[in-house]
Amino acid sequence: MGEDRAKLLPFYLVIDMSYSMEGENLQAANDIMPALADAIAENPIIGDKVRFGLVDFADDAQVLLPLCDLLDPDITLPGLMTRGGTSYAAAFRLMRKQIEHDVLQLKADNYSVHRPAMFFLSDGAPTDHDHDWRSAFHELTHYDRQTGTGFAMYPNVIPFGVANADPRTMQSLIHPADGVKQMRMFVMDEGNKPAVAIRAMAEILISSVLNSGMGMATGSSGIALPDPDQLPGGVSSHTADEDFL
Amino acid sequence: MSAPGGRHAAVERPERPPGRPVDIGDPGRAAATVVPRPDGRFPFHNDIVADAARVPGPAGGELHLLAASVRGLSHLYYGKVRQDAFGHLVTRDGRWLVAAVADGVSAGSHSHVAAEIVTRLGCRLLVEQLDDRPAAELDWRAVLDGVGGEIVRHARQRLGLVDSTLPDVAGRLAATALFAVVAVDPAETGDRPVHVMSLGDTSAWVLRPGAPPAWDPLQAVKNDGSVVASAATMALPGVPVELAPPVTTSLTPGEALVLMSDGVGDPLGGGTGEVGEYLAGAWREPPDPFTFIAQVGFRRRTYDDDRTVLAVWPVQ
């Protein structure tokens, strides 16, 4: 083994661009990336380490911004546009492929890579078959350390549910669901405006990214989600085993 | 400011180039922009500590020792104390140099104290053992247990964790441990025996001369072959049931024994890249201590952990 050029923390935002996101919600979604870039620019410790990628999905999924350094002056932040249904399966399949590609590329370029984190924002129920998206999610997240089977580069998944996203479905996407590195989901409180909730999710995303720098300085090696009592108003946080409905 | 010819005009200042940081590759944006913040909880714990000494042996041999521990960029930025430590001690008969490097586990608020206990008490326990037994027969488990016990005692008596379990204590203060026992005088062959014991990801290396010089690791290289990097490590006060045996090697003139925390070990990797090349060149011979501190604190993008190196060169 040689040596690494730097150690990186990859983050992905995977965002629902079904037609129901049109209007105010779309505007709120489009504001996420510039706000994140501004926040990262303010924190040199995390700014040196973070790589961010943006993927959207509707009937299909696409990489809008390949994993990159948001502070690179040559980067142009893409605009989001709504375009169809809500295929979770397409999103998960693309992420499986994309993460593998990105991690292998970074390692080939002599970077040390921490486990990726994936924020998954949806405003509705999946339009594909239950079995279809569940098996795609399994392929993205399943890994058996003992036998080495599955996807060793599996991401930590943090679901963000707004508007008509089904909390039970979102809850089943929390990964890891248990253990010392268990993740949580964030869902919009009933009666809140989706655009307001999306702005709250952006805040949570940004503080998670920034906290992960502090986390590395204080012992954890990846994403550090905000404490439930420090959430912006109108959203709540739940673990995979919480019976909150 | 005084005008030319003012009252300071007569004072002659010797020209000395300003101290310059050492960059290896891209120093990163943080190196230029981080404002160092103090850790108000521990105002008397220094950011940078260093030692330089030539240790004489009873038979005329000598070891040149340099050590430096530097608070990392990340701890500077977040206003957290330096958690690495080093220590060294010579046996009463002068025949053995005992050296230690420890890295406090970041999650614990008092892990810098654990690192100091490991390096100070660990060296003392080793020196006591070497009073009446050969270095090859050291009871390493007794050393680790002794240090681990002191960390628990400190937590219970000084930090108010009265009825705390081992995991409670480890959550508050824990540190890796690396010890080396080096003969001060050479054997008849000209070599000096070295015994190394390591718990966690602090690492020991022999830097061997050659073209290019080689970094010879005395333990498995961290994260080598792993798909995604992990920060998990073993640390005292926990002593594993199965203890890896100590590593025995020897040091010849021209070589150096280098003990380091992962703040240096991680960017060094397997030692075959530009960090390895730079440090091997820098430490072919012992530099002056001020230069050594700057070298240990080299700047490299994203490598913002505390840095500690203790290096020993046999004197010809």
C-alpha cells in the first residue's frame, strides 16, 4: 500500500422530482445546494474533506452533479426540474451503481474514503411495485461483514419525508436501522407546509455535514445527525424502531 | 512605530528567516484559514511539546532522541485540547531507553489525561520491571493492566465516575498505547535490540537507509485493504484477552526507530508515497528540534489530527 492524498467524506442528496414537487417546493429544493456550498465555505476543516453529489429521480433517476468539491470554482450547481412519477427503485439502483463507481474512482486516485451518507428526500409514495423498490434498496444497503457478501460500500441512509411521503415507508429506508451507527429519519409534521419542511430538511442536511467535521474531531468517523431537540420547527426525527404513528 | 533615527534605531536585529511551515502536497484550505482556538476547559495543557536529548549508555553508546507532539488543525479549529502524548525514561542502570506514544480517543472529554497516564506510568512500570528482568522477558500484560487500572482509578477518584464500569470510563477517557524498549549501548554486533508493544493504531517503524530509504512497519498498516476507512481502534483502559506478542527487532547506526500517532501514520500510509519520501529524507539524521517540530506538524489537506512522533537514532 502507498499513501493517500486526502481522506474524504462523500455525501449524496437524492431528491424526488415527481410533478408534485412543482412550485414552491421546487424552489425550496433548488435552494439547498447553494446554501450547502455557502455553509461549507465557512468551515475549512469540513470544506477540505466533503465531496457532494446530487441525484434526482422521477420515472427514472439521473446524476445531476457528480460527486465533487462544492468549493471548486469550476463547479456549476445544477437546477432541479420536475419530470414524472416516483420510482424509488430507479433511485436506489442508480445510487448502487454511482457509489461503487465513485468510491472505486476515488480510491484509484489515492484518496481514503469514509462511508458515504445519502440523504433521500421524497414527497410521496413510490409509484413502482413494493417488491421492486424494496429489492433495489436491499441491493444498495445489504452487507454481511462475516461472509463479505452484499455491498461493502453501502451508504448510511437518512430519509427526509415531506408532504405525502408515507412515514412507514420512509422509516423502512433508515440504514443502518440499529446498532451503534444507527441512522434516523426526519419527517414533516402534519399540517406543515412542504416548502417550509424542505427548508428545514436543508438545515438538517447542512448541520449534519458540518457536524460530521466536528464528529471526526471528537471520535466518530462519519455523519453526525442533529439532536432531536435541536431540530428546526415543523419536522420531527425518528429511529427505525420507534412506534410513532 | 518610531521614526528613522528614533530611539529604536540603534538596536540591531539579527536577520533570521521567519519560521516556515512544511507542506507535503496540497496543504488544503484549512491550513491557511483555520484560526487556532484555545480549549478553555484545560488552559494549562500545551498545544506543542517537544524534547531533544542524547542519552548516554554505561558502555559508551549513545542514542539521539527527538520527540514532538503538536495539536492538530481540527482541534485548533474546534477549540479542543491536544490528545496525543509521548514519554521517555531511562532505566536505573542506563542500559535501556523506554519510550511511549499514546493517542487519546477523541470521543472522550478527558482522553488527553489517559494519554498522559499511558506515557508516564507506562514508562515507569517498564523501567521498574527492567530493574530485575531482561527486556525479552517483560510482562507486557502487567504494564497494560497497570496503566488501565490507573485510568479507571483516575476516572473514579478524580472525575466523579464513582461506581463506573469499564465502558463508562472508556467513554470519558481512553488512549492507545505504544511502547518501545531500546538498548542504549550496541551489542557486539553493533546492533541494538528493540522491543515494541502496541495497542491500537499508534505505530512503530524502522526507517532504513537506502535509495530510496524504506519505512519498515513493525505492525500491520491501518486500513490496508479495507474498502471504506474506519476510525475504530483499540485503547486502554480496555486490555484485550488475546494480546498480540511484542515485536522484537534491532536498530543499526544509520537507521531510526520512529514511533508515531495516527495523525502522522495515516498520511504516511505504507510509507512509499511523498509523505514517506519527505520524512525519510528529513529524518535520515536527527534535525534540530525546532525543525523537527515543523516537520511533525507538516501541512497536508484533510490530515488535521494531532501529530506526535518520537524518534531514536543510534549514535555511531
